[in-house]
Amino acid sequence: MRRVNGVALLSRAVVCMGSSTAVGGATQQRLVQAAMLSTCSNSNPLWFTRRLGDHFGLSKPSVACIAGGHVCFSSNATSLAQEMHAQDKFLPKDVQLYQYEACPFCNKVRAFLDYYKIPYKVMEVNPISKKEIKWSDYKKVPILKVDGEQMVDSSDIIDKLFQRINPENNVINGEEEKKWRGWVDNHLVHVLSPNIYRTASEALESFDYITSHGNFSLYERIVAKYTGAAAMYFVSKKLKKKHNITDERAALYEAAETWVDALKGRQFLGGSNPNLADLAAFGVLRPIRHLKSGKDMVENTRIGEWYTRMESSVGESARIEA
């Protein structure tokens, strides 16, 4: 696997282009990258790789990639070319994501779409009325519509899309990848709410972000910010007890360190390129990255370098205007 966004979720550029153009442009760009990366340089190799990485928005190569004064990326280039060939087989005309901006499971799906440069429209759901999804029997988010077909549940959505991008791949997950995707869904997400709603001020900070990005009228925004923050402050205490969390920040830091340990010195859990577990962990962490809890996490654990590599690898958002 190899590809897509990252910057902190709070500052996302909107790409305004037709879906076929967006996919074609992304494909061309990455094939150019593949061609560039399959060359070798024996002149100032480290400088060359850094400049190449900076120019194309790629993560910096490890020293292990530099041997005998030569910089060789042929294996990565092959992976990129193969992936682009597979992705060309899946070119949906209309992808719509029904979501809450700060929902970690919605952000998992967005990270996948961004990584694979699948253009999508966002339909922000009003959490009070949910009028945007009244057409569906499923009343949770995310909901993804792909050329009219409804998909639900973040992990199931990602599995279905991955199989369509890679139709020859009968095994979606290796054992390690499957284990850590489960860890993201069953552990990592559960330490987030007690942290982002840990104090009254943090709860207000979170809801200020949620309501400024959500589908709210001015009145709903004001009501939701203060009533929602107050409600979630108390709900987070119940979640803390439910999941046997005694110290919110300690639990968050431990989860971050657990993830870094799982990398075993690799750039990503997937090796030289992110896999579905990397995208899942990155996706659920994006909503908190620039909140106080996320800043504390990066400052007090080793996860920052991996997160930065993921931002670079995921690249810019594939989101287009509705």
C-alpha cells in the first residue's frame, strides 16, 4: 500500500475539481513520483533524497535506503505503480460521505479516501435533527454512498473499498494489521472522549470546534456548544469508569506509546508505506491533534514523528465541494 493527507484536520484544503479529473491528476502525479523514485543518484545522496522528498511531499527515506553512495527506490516505485494500476480499476463517479466533522470513525473513512485520492463530497449531518440521513434506515454515521450504493460501519466501508481497489487481493488483512485495526476500534477510540472532555475548558474547546464545523444554525451552535460541552463533560466521566480509566492523560500517553512500540522501528506499521491499521489510527487521532489533548499527546510521547510521516503520506484532502 502507498498513499494519501494529513495535516491536522483543523486546516483542510478543499479540492474543487471533477471526480474523474481529480483521480486522473492524482494518478499521473503518483506515476511521476514512481518514475522519479526508481532512479539512483551517486552525487550527494542524502541531500538528493531530502530534496526529492520535500518536493513531492514524501516522507524522508531512512538511511537504510542509502547504500554505496546510491539512493535506490525501485521497490517503492514498483509498489506505487502497481497500486495506481489497481486504483484505475475503481473510479466511482459519485462518492458522498455523511458524517460528523469530529467523529473519529468518520475520520477513519476520510483518511482512507484521502490516502487513495478518491474524490468525495461531505454531507455534514446535524446531530440534533439528523435530517440529512432521514432517507436511510441506518441512523448512525459514517454512511458512505458510492454511486448510489449505501455502505455503513467505518471498518466495513474501508474493507469494501479496499477490495474494489485491489480486486485480486483476497486477503484484506495480515494478522498484525487485523490485530491493530481492532485495537484502534476497541481501545484507542475509547481513551479519546475522556481526554477531550476531561475538564470544562477542554469540553468547551472541543465543542467550539465541533459546532464551528458542523451543520448548525447560529442558535443551534450556541445551544449545542454549551449544553453539549456540559453533557459530554459528565458523559466522559461515565466512559472513564466504564473503560476502567483512572488517569485520562496517562491512558492516552500509554496508548500512543503502545502504538509506537508496535511499529518496531518501522516508518509505518505497514513498513515503508501505511497499511489500513496506520490509516485507522491516524484517522481517529486527527480530530484531536490540535486540541489540548492532542498537543499534550505529541509533546509527551514518541508518536509525533509517525503522525508527521502520516500527514505527509496521506497528503491533501480528496474532498470536493458538494
